[in-house]
Amino acid sequence: MPRSGHIALAGAPNVGKSSLLNRLVGQHLAIVSPRAQTTRLPVVGLRTEGDTQYVFHDLPGLLDPAYLMQARMRELALDTIGRMDLVLHLHPAPDAPAPEFVRVAPLERSLEAPVLTVYTKGDLLPPGRRAELRRTANVVSATSGDGLDELLARAREHLPERAFAYDPADVGTQPLRFFVVEYLREAAFELLADELPYGFTAEVEEFREAERPVYIRVTLFVERESQKHIVIGAGGRTIKAIGAHARRRLEELIGAPVYLDTWVKALPNWRKSASALTRFGFPYTESP
């Protein structure tokens, strides 16, 4: 009987969840940045090996929210954790030992799914320390791939016997529109000043997938009128660079040429607006 199950990649911000997801599925699905709190909405990646299908959920980092968007991010992560077959509590190996998961994710009801501690960034440890940690937990490296086979074997033991929910050839479950926004945000984290990427988002206005190149019209949103010229840049250089970054990622994902038509608008304080957040895909939660 095949095994299939949903697995949360959970933990504090910037512990390597997105890097690990990308390594596990063999595709750059989740955006990666050295800055914390880059994942806003869960990214779902698939890995199918033989009679086992792993459905990984890369979740927003669990943090104390300072404004409404962060509150919705946290609520979404906690809700997802409560629906999983297995939870992987990720924690950087150099910062071991990891705290108890209930301190990181205080849930309103007890968690039925098993929780496994997984130490990430294992390549940053000397071999002796790595071996010591492996006596009690999995230690992995998204950079080298070390420890992934052991992690997958251990995770498989906790997955229920059930038929596959997705085509074994698939690597993700979300629509291409979702990744358009994600890759544009990744470019913003790479190319813009420190604070601006947190007030940056995007919305797909038109998507003509049957055309070649695939035509995608996107509006880029910032929180203040004064930020628009930063996104556009002198002579349009910055917005062209943002579009080029996203286009490369999309073409790799869909295997076809892409034309991105980008526009910039200001939507004041959208991160604190319930209606704007609902518009951008964040489910409703109470304000902190």
C-alpha cells in the first residue's frame, strides 16, 4: 500500500525552511533570502519516490506579530500545523539545542501529529558536533543535501497508508499566478533597500498562458507614493531587473518564454488593512 502525507516545515523565522523545501523537491519553488520573514503564505512542494508521496508545506516563520499581516501569517502557519500528518520542527544546528516546539508554536489544542526536531544548516558544524546532534535528531544541509535521505526515511515511517493525492510528476500544487508574485517578491528582497521589500507585494491582473511568450500583466504595490520611484529606479533599471529575475524563475518553472508587463502603484498601509490582506490571499484572523 502506498504512503502519502502532509508534512509541515515549521519553526522560527530564518531557520532554513524554504531552502530545505527547494532541495527536497528539486525545484526553486519557495523564495530564499538571508532576510527573515520572507515567506508570507505557505508554499506546497511535492516529492514522490516509489510508493511514497511527501507533501511538504513551507510555512511562515512563527513570530510574535507586530501588525495585522504578521498576525495573519502566524494564524495561517498554526492552522496548517494543526492539519498535518507530521511536523518537522526546524532549528539551525549552530544554535542547538532547539527549544520545545510548544514554546515556538503555542497551539490552542494538543497536536495529534508527531513532531520531529530537524537541525538545519548542518554544513556549518564541525563533523564531531554534527555526529553528536545526530544521536537525538536529524541533521541536514540544504546546501549539500547531506542528511536528506535519512530524514525522508524517518518521515516515511510517520506517513499514513493512502493513495497519492497528486500526479507523481508534479513538484507543486499551487497555480502559476502564485509563483509570479513569489518570484517578484524574491527579486524585491534581493534588489531593494532593507525595509521596502516588507511593504512590497504584487497582483496578477492578466495571465495568457496559451500565448508564446506567455503574457503576464502584474501590478507591483508599495505602501507610499514616495516608494514608487525606488521600485522603478533611474531610467526604469530597477523594475527591469525585478522583472528579469522573476521571468528567469518562471521560465525555469513552466518551460516556456515569458513576457512580464509590470506596473507600480501605491496602496497605503496595505499590510495593516484587513480588506487589502484578504485581497492578497491572506485568510481572515483577528487583529493582534
